[in-house]
Amino acid sequence: MHVTVREVRISSDSETSYFLRVEWRGRDLGSGFLLLLTDGQNAWRGEVSEDAVREEAEELEMQTDRYIQDLQQALTGTGASTDYSFTLTYNPGPMANMTLAYEKVQRDISFCLGSVLLGKIPEPVEEVRALLTHGLERGTALQNHNHLLKEENHRLKQELQHINAELQLFVSGKETLESELYSRFTLVLNEKKAKIRSLQKNLTHLQETREEGESSSPGKGTKKTTGQTREEDEYEASTDEEQLQPASIEPTQGTSRSRSPLDDSLNDITDVAPSRKRRFRHLQPPDTVAKRPTSERAQKPRRDPLPSSRAAANKDQAPQHSTDAIPDAEDLFEDI
């Protein structure tokens, strides 16, 4: 069972203090509740059922949850005291009953949340004593809870101080580490800069030395280039000559092999002078042709001498055939 006690002010009797105790079972006041009102000398008791709560919500055209929330704030004192007001009305009769009405004030407009019929208790002393006992117990519980909160607050303060001390230690360590790392970084950076400057200086010195060496000996490169060009020209010339010699020699070889010396002598009978000219023309080039491959072999020992030697041999054979044929032509001329 849930029990709450609060002080209320009656608008019709503002000089007298009243205490209101509310008891209910369940989650909230929607399941019904009991009320006890006392001024310290007299006591009145009343009850509100669950059906009455729902009927009041329907009459006000409010949602049940919203109505129960406003009702609990008004009776238990969880809401502001200026938002709710109470009215006590005495009913004439031998029972001396009273009606307690509770209203909600909103923008200078009040509307009744509900009312309950209170009956007077013949012996209010026990109820007043129970009310005082509950107040004392509630006060003691609140004091104990307050003491626990103070202890928890003291512990949290100590932890906060300890955390602040550790934080200050970490901050100082961080600043020290940052200064040390910055000094090391500055030292390394200066060393790198000095090394880069020295390398640049050495590179500049080497470039200047190289330029001075090239300017002091400009003919070496030119001579070397001229020699290489001449050698390449000779190489290309020898290659072209070797390629041309077989082409010029092959027809001569074919002619010398297909024709006999007798045929040559017969053909030369009609014209003697041209055959002599051919003899002198054939006799003179073989020496030069034989000498030229020899000089080429001496200048270029790395090249294969096979093509030039074959060409020289073929040229030597061709003049021999011609010379063999020419004497026969002279003999025939003498006979004629």
C-alpha cells in the first residue's frame, strides 16, 4: 500500500492547517483510494472507488490517464501548490459530515476535478497518532536517505579530487613529452637541413669541376667522335662493297663456267683490238681488288672474311679464264 501525507489549505478557512493522508493500492489512484483529513483535534475519513474515478473523467471529457495524473498531483502534492485548491463544505445533520472538493486552477480559471464525502471519526486520537507516526517514520526514512546521499556525495567529491589530481599529472606529463619531442624534432630537422645543404654544396662543386674539365679539353670528344665516324663509314663502305662484289662476280663465274676458252677465241677472231683492250682491262683490276680485301681484313679483324675471300677468288678465276683465252686469240691472229 502506498501512503502519502501533505498539508493543504482550505480556501474557506485559511487560518487553520489541515493534513491530508492518501492511501491507495495498485499502480496509481485509478484503482481507488482512501482519504483522511484532520486538523489535529478532529478527523474525517472518506473513500473514492475506481468507478467514481472513471465517471469523473467522463464528465470532464478527459482521457483517463490524463485525469488520474492531475488527480494524483493534486492529492499527493507532487504538483505546484498554486495549480490546485481545496474547498471544505459542512453538511447539516447529526453525522456532521463534510464534502472535500479539489479543483485545478489554470489561467485564473478553476474547474472541479472531483469531490469526496468525509465522515467524522468518533475517536480521532488513534488516527492522529497514526498520522504522526507515519510522519515520523517518513521523516526518519528521508533523513537516512539524505545521510546516504551525503556519503555518496562525499565519496564522489573524493573521486573527483583524485581524478583532477591524476588529470593534472597527465597534463604535466603530456606537456613535458611534447616539449621533449619538439626539441628532438627540431634537432633532427636541423641535422637534415645541414646534410641537405652539404649535399647540395658537393653537387654544385662536382658540376663545376665537370664543366671545367670539359672546357679545358674540348678536342678529345671531337677526335673520338671523328674516329668513330670514320670507322663507321669504313664499316658501312666495306659492307656495301661486300654486298656489291658477289652480285658483279656471279655473272662472270657463270659465263666462265658455261663458255670454254675455245669459244672465246673464236668470238675474238672478228675483232682483235677490242680483245686486247679487254685483256688489259681484266689484267689490271685483279691486283687492286686483291689488295683491297686484304686492307679491309687488316682494318676489320672482327668481320667474317669469308665473303671477301670468295669474291677475291672468283675475281682471280675470271681473269685467268680471260688470259687463257687471249693468248689463243693472239696465236690465231699470227696464223692469219
